[in-house]
Amino acid sequence: MDQLQKDMLEKISDIHEIPEGAYNIRYNGKLEGRNTTANIDIVTKTDNPGIDIIIKPNTKNESLHIPVILSESGLHDMVYNDFHVGEGADVVIVAGCGIHNCGVDTSEHDGIHTFYIGKNAKVKYIEKHYGEGDGTGGRILNPTTNVYIEEGGYMEMESTQIKGVDSTVRITNAELKDGATLIVKEKIMTHGTQDAQSHFKVELNGMDCSANVVSRSVADGHSTQTFTSEICGNNQCYGHTECDAILMDAGHVKAVPSLQANDLNANLIHEAAIGKIAGDQLIKLMTLGLTEKEAEEQIVQGFLK
């Protein structure tokens, strides 16, 4: 790998070199490197661009890295990745996309990830998005995530947009069976005239299943954000959705949490809070010697941690 690839991998996947274990690295729309293990297989699709990931039942303490890097201005990359997680498995999946655009044309990566999580399986899914480069071309990322969790299954999603993404539409759909759990932790930072949209829809179909969808975001400059979350309680279940946002400068945030109870024993809660940084927080940090800008940065970092 060249230095650009190494730098981007570190930003989107927290790795400095080729990762250990199973991985699939995609660079400018093509396979850059792949490794499989005895328990995790990666197969190239024949009908669409993308891969099938097969994780054997009862696979424990293994990880999978599937980063995507774009450095070609004007490239539109599209992938369809399907994850088949066997019964009783417990794995960590690290995804992410970084766009380095130094040209005048728009670079875009769209990914449709579908997770089939078996009975009593556990998945931690980490996804980071990042854009950079001194070109005037746009950096666009549109991820769609579809999640199907079988009885007793568990999925935790950490989705982070670090910086530099001009436009993103993030769509997440999930269906849960008996005793299944979904936890979503979303963090988004926008600057300038960037626009970020997040749309969640969760169907709580199973007895005693649960979902917790939490978004934290900061809108700076003249950037705009939209958060919509629909949780449907179709059985005895628990659902919670929350949006907390900080406005800076002329940022704009719209939050639309929605609950639909279709069962007498569905317990559903939503929360939303949007506002600027509290003045007393700034004053307290400034009395410790920080400038106003430094104080704002510390508050934002703590908020998005």
C-alpha cells in the first residue's frame, strides 16, 4: 500500500497496516487485498459488485475488516455486501469509507449492506466515513444497512461521520424476532454547506425484542442535518429513539422521531433535543485558560465521544 492508502485506513478503520484475520480492501472500485480464515469466508458476487461474507456458527473472538478507499476524482463506486452470521457466533466487523478527492469531479461511494444474524449470534459493527482532499469535486457517501436478527440475536452498530463528507443519505432498516436486540450509536459532524440525512426504521416483531437508536450530531457553518426514526412495536417489546444535536454558527437540524405501537404491550419512548452550546460551559473552560474556540472544540469532542 502507498502512504495515502495507509493514512486513509488509519482514519476509517483505526489500522496502520494490513489487518490480521479476515479482510477485504476495496480501492477505487477494485479489489486491493483479501484474506479469509477457517471460520470467515469472503466470496466475490457474480451478479452485482460486492461480496458475500459467510461466518460459521459459533465463531468467537474474530474480526473482519472491509474498508473502501476512493482517490479517483469522478468515480462512482457501488457495492452490495451480504453478511451471513451463523448461530452463536460473536464477531466484530469494521467497515468504513474514505474519499480523497483532489479533482473537480464528484466522487461517490454507495453501499448496500445486508446482515442476516443467526440465533443467539452477536455482532458489533463499526462504520466510519471520512472525506478529504483539496479539489473542488464533491465527496458523497450513501450507505444503506438492512438488518435481520433471529431469535436471541444481538447487533450493536457504531456509525460515525468524522468530517469532509459533502452529502450523505444514511438509511437503516431492521427487523427483529423474539428476544433480539439492536443498539445503534450514530455520531455525525457537518461543516460548511454539507448535508447529512439519517433515516431509521425498526420493526419490533418478536416477543421481548428491543431496540435503542441514539443519534448525536453537531451542525456547524451553514450545514444541514435531518434525522428521522420510526420504531414500530408489533409485539410485547421495548423501543427507544433519541436525537441530541448541537447547533453552531448557522447550522440547521431537523429531528423527526416517530413511534407506532401495534400491540398493547409495546413500550416505546422517543426523545429529541437541539440547541447551542451552553454559555456557562464555555465560561467554565475559558476560566481554565482556553480560548473560546478551544473551549468549543473540547465541548464538541466530549459530546461526540
